[in-house]
Amino acid sequence: MNDRAHTLSAGNWPSWVAPSLVAGKTTSLSELRTAGNWIFWLENRPEEKGRGVVVGRSPDGIIHDLTPVETDVGSRVHEYGGGAWDVRLNGETPSIAFSDRRKGGLWYVEDGQLDCWCPAGNMPENRYADITFDPVGASVFCVQESHSIGKAEAAIIHVNSAGQKTVLVHGADFYAAPRPSPDGHFLTWFSWDDPEMPWTATRLDVAVLQRATMELGVPHQLGGQTPCSIIEPRWADSATLYATSDISGCWAPIRFQWIGGEWTATMLPDARAEIGLPHWVFSQRTMTPLPDGCLLALGIRHGLNHVLRFDGHIWEELLLGAPVNVPERLADGRLAWIDAPSEAPPAIAVGLPETGFERFRESVILPPGITGEDIAAPQPLTFPTTNGVEAHALFYPPSRSSSSLRPDEKPPLVVMAHGGPTGRANPGFAFKVQWWTSRGFAVLDVNYRGSTGFGRAYREALDGEWGVADVEDCLAGVRAVVERDLVDPSRCVIRGSSAGGLTVLAALAQSDLFAAGTSLYGVTDLRALAAETHKFEARYLDRLIGPYPQDEAVYLERSPVTQAQSISVPVLFLHGGADNVVPLAQAQAMCTKLEHSELHVYPEEGHGFRTSSSIEDSLTRELAFYRKVLDLS
């Protein structure tokens, strides 16, 4: 804080985080890939209604949009998508195979020429994800999700440039990560069946691909028979395959080698970090095999990301910015990644630990004069909660170089309950945090029991306890920062999206710590969710709550809609009219039961807000709501 800071009450600080900055000018960067000395990534652009564009930087440093303006790269497999594209080089010309979110179908583009390999179809409607080029020929492997009457059916398929499909694997409820070995001899993938989720128990298989008939040999199950989550297969060479498995208690790399006609497995030494992410979306990467036999990994310790390298004997930490994905190698040996430090917007980065790195293509350009004093950085907190265990959170103090609170004032607190609930509070720069801290609020982003990044036992601590343990941890987190004299206990609010919305409403019903709450497309009726939600999450609640309808009484007890009479503070509901994950009816039913509530619907939005107008309106509406409730005039 500098000597020129103006003393102003919380909620009245002149913020540098304008709604238009967040909504209309912030591009989402994801799914970084490399080929040769090209760097590729996916951009979602709010000013283009969230349109997905594959972008590449060529070796000469020039940045190119590589998918045509009439396309929208994305997938609706599992509703959450991911892995909707892959790229390879023909000489120095990128070729891209991709799924179109709006038109559907499987498409191919090279040098500006667009070709439809597979139309979406109508009955059944086919969706595609986890697209991977075949190293042999002009074709791809991918996951196909077919929607007709009844439950969606999944398969792994091979598609050539003529649009000819070959179903390679089917029968399981879900498939992911079809990955051919570099020589095209093997294909690996993982799968799971209801009622499991990909973070509870999966099966990793590998099989020989008979090229003459395009059929797979007998699959060999890697990883053994003990139930565990084994995900993210990645080839180092045609006889060495890595995956990450939580058989040891947290996600950690395991290596499989084809030796003497058999696959042998070796767990790598403990990296003292969790290396793996919950498979909500396709094509997440936390490991990169290197040509020298080393392995790069993205590890999570105490809620923070670390880059690690295994040299065949020991792990070492690399000082390499703040990647959100594991760095990928270029042909010249440099590494590229999406860099998301707490003090700057995400950007593409390229470089090496020993020589430093360059950041470019920032997701947003900050206003002139903004420094580190204007940006709140996360402070990891651990605090006691119920049953003698500890929970975790990231605390952000209010931050603005030109403003300070009155000497006798403590900041109001915005508590955040992340979605999932199998997910985590991300420590990277986020406007959802800076929006509040730049206005004089403190933020507590809670990694309640059930969050990832802390091992399997912590993740499973929410089993049977959703709506209980997560709420207890949010309340314990508030008490912890109050006891440390960091916030004003009379001015605490809580917000959460999707599964976090249930935590918000349950916390309001079960405590008097909060003056208000906001549910963004949040769950309010667990029975309706069990009956109406999409295939991917249809049995998710079996573990979090209990099997339905056998445990219907528990579903009723935990549903915020049946706890509505216990909520006396104002609640704001923000929901998409086209939400297929948590239907709008959930918010409508809850809103009618509350005396002090407001519901605003964004008719064309789904589960999460993508357009700039919706993002801007939701932020300003929520701020006005808290200013009124907390009397921040």
C-alpha cells in the first residue's frame, strides 16, 4: 500500500476491474499443443459469443487463426467437452481435425480449405471428442457419443478422410483418451462404467491394432485388478507408456514398458505432489515424456501448482512460471505452456528454466498503471474442521494501490465454493477473485473435503457427505479468518456455481454466518438432479449421497429446496435458460420458496455463461446485490 492511497470504505473503492474488461476482452486459453516449433492452443472469445478458435504461432513468431470464422471448435460430449481438436504438421503446414460445437460433426482444415469428414446427423446425433491423429494415414481416432432415443452410447472409433467410420471399442458406459503409439502398432484408452466416475475407478487398456482389417486384438488391462483411477495415458515411445494412477493414495505417474512380449509396470518414486486432475473434460495433460527419457509433470502441493522433472532416479522442481498445464516440448528443446501466475492474466509462455521465458498472447491486457499492488495474491490456509481433520483454502486480502480501508474497518468477506464438487480452487489469476478484492472485499476460496490436489483420502472424504462436510469446511474457514482478525464477521457472503450452489444454499440454511448468498446455476433439488441430469453425472450422486431411490430420504434431507424454510437472508439466483446439466427448473423451484430472493435468467446460456453480455450482467448484478444487502453506500 503506498502513501497516496485514499481511505475508502469497502465496496466503494474505484476498481480497475471494469465489467467490460472481464466480459468482453478476456479470452480463455486452453489445450496447448506443440508440433515442430509451432505452438498451438484453443481460444474461446466472449466477444464472438464464446466461439472456439484454434490458434497457432509459427516458428517465425507470427500468430495465426487456423480454423475458419464460420466454425466454433468445441464438443458437447459429456456436456463439458474438451479435446475437440488435434493438430499435426504436413511439412510446415498445420492440419487440424476438429468438432464443431454449433454445427456438430467432424471437420478437417488445412491451409484454409475446410472439409466435413462426418456430419453430425440427426437420429442418432453423433458428438466427437478426444480427437487424436492417426500416425499412419489421413485419419483420426476419437470418442463418439451417439444420442438417439434412450441413453447416449459411447465408443472409440477410427475415421478416415472419406468419412468412413470403424468402431474399435464399445460396450463400456464411457471412454476417453484413445491414443495410438507413435508407430501406430498399439492403441490405448481408458474407460469406466456406472456408477463409477473417472476419479473413482477406471480401466486402462492397450491392444494391438490390426491395420489390414482395422480391428483391435485382445485388450490387455494395464494397472492390475485393484480398483483405482488410472487416467491420462501418454506415449513416450512405441514401447513405453505413462499414465497417472491413484493406487498409492494420490494420482502419481506409472510407467508401462513392452518388454519381451509383455507389459511391465513401474510406479515412479513419490513426487510429494498430486500429479493428475479430475477427468471432467477430455485431453487434460499433467505429464510430458521427454526424448532424453525424463518426464515432466504438473504437481499440486498445498493447493498450488509446481513443475517437476523426473530424471529416471529423483524428482526435481523447475522454476518455470506458473503453468496450468504441463509444459510441452518444441523441436528445438524449448518448452511451451499456458502461464497463469496469481499476479498477471494467463498468457502463452515459451522458454527454459535456465534461460528464462517469454510471455505472449495474454488473455487480456490490463489497464495502464496496474501493478502487483493492485492484484490480490493467494495465501494458502489450513484450518481445523469437524471430525478432527483439517481443511484448506486460498485467502485473498483486498488489494488496490490507490485505496485503503478505514483504520477501524475490516473487509467484508466473499466465500467461494467451487463446483464439481470434485474440483479445486485454482490459484491462478482470476477476475472472479480480482473483481471483489479490487473493490475492498476479501475472498476465501475453499478447498473443502472432496477437493482434488490433496490425495484420494481427502477426495473421498465427501463420499456420502455432500451437503454436510463441504458446508462444515466453508463455515470452519470463515471462523478461521474471523479468529485471525482478517475480515468483518458481520459482513460475510457466500457464492458458488453448479455443485457449489448447493453448498451455498445449505450453508445459508445451516448457519447464521452469512448476510446473503448467490447461487450461479446451482443445484437445489437432488432428487430432480438424479432423475434429470445428463448421462455423465447420472450416477455421480450414488457416491456423494447414496444410491437412488433407495436413499431418497437422504436426498430430501440434503436438498436445499427442502431446507428453504431455514434460509432467512437474501439469495440471488443466476441461471441459464438452456442449462442441460442443472435445469432452470431447479432455481425456479427454490426461488419460489424463499421470502427474500431474486432470479435472473439468461435465456440462451447453458451450464456456465459464455457470452460477454451475460458475464457482464451477472457480475454487476451480483455486486449491486451485495452493496444493497451489506449497505455499502
